[in-house]
Amino acid sequence: RFRLFRDGEPIPPAAGQSRKARGLLKLLASRVGRPAPREQVCEALWPDEPTERRPSRLSVTLSTLRGVLDPTRAHDADAFVAADRENVWLDLTAAELDVARFLTAAQRTLSASPPSVDELTAVEARYSGEFLDDDPYVDWAVGIREEGRALYLRVARRLAEQLDAAGELERAGHLYLRLLQRDPYDEAAHLALVRVLDRAGHRGEARRAYRAYSARMAELDVEPAAYPATHPA
């Protein structure tokens, strides 16, 4: 969810923030430092406003946002939110963005050969939920939300598989459950969960997990795989 901090302290919405200033910051965050064309920003924030009035609206909102981020004017105007005649962008050399940190850490860790359990655990813990899940219907948040979600699923799956192979069945089962919370139709995660529960000696839970898997496959009109062969705990 959207939260804003200055010097580590949360900034409440009432602290000089207008709804449009928050909207502008959210939109720029979704660009993860990439420039956003002024016209696109105006169209997203003021779709019903006459075209000729949009630039002045953006200028006022930009000034409001800069005042929230730097109320004492201790930095240059462009220190956190930069702009030129064509674009506006969030300067990630000055502002810290959690989704940007997660994406960078996930990509770096997944590119390791192989990533360690500790590295994967640290990255998995960074993901606290989908990007701006308190604004589920804004089109401009979809791309980064899906990118973050896809990377999280890759990290969680790799971690679960490595924990499974190492015999850390309880932790692996927890991660398979998290995968299924994000994608209830993930057949591989369903079957892996059944296997780890059975291997851990949780036979009843394993059977319930298999029934849940079969029900999900029936919803897709897909024949479920046989109950996975397992080894004694």
C-alpha cells in the first residue's frame, strides 16, 4: 500500500498532501525512475479537464508534491521529483522506493548461479504485497504490479524448491502455500505442497491439499495428476 516517509518518519496524508499530489507520486513511483511524459501524466490525473488547463494543473500539483517531500526547501526543486519541458520523473538517487529495491534485489539474486537460501530468503521477505494494492483499478500501475508479482513468484518458487531439496519441509510447505495464495491454479505448487506435507508426516493435511488441488483443476476442466509418490518422513 502507499506509504510515504521523510527521514524515516511516516508522513500522514493530512500533512499538506492533496489527493492529486499523492496520485502524481504514485504514478511516478509506478515508472520506477523512468520519465513520464507530461501529456500522459495529465491524461491520467485529469482525464475530464480541458486539455489547455492540464499543464497548469500539473505545475500546481508538482509544486505541492515537492513541498510535501521537502517542506523546508533544503534541496533544489528537482531533488526528489525532477521535471523538464517534456517529462516528469522520480529521482531514485535521492528518493528510496521499496518496489525498486525489491526488483533490483530479485533480479540480482535470481541471476546468481545458484542463489543461496539466505539470499532468496532475504529477497522473499522484501515482498510485502502487490504494488499499490489499495489502487487496484488504475491502469498505469498494472505493469509494475505484474512485474513485481512475477519476480516474487520466481523467487518464492526457487526458495521453496531449495528448501524442499534440503529437507526443510515445514518452511518449504509455507512457501508453497504462499505461492498458491498468489496463484490458486499453480499445479506444480499444489503437487509440491502435497509431497512435502506427506513427507513431513502430515498425511491428513496432504490429502486435504490434494483434494483442494483436484477441485481447482476441475474448475479448469483439467484432469488432475495422480497423488504424488512420496517417501516416508
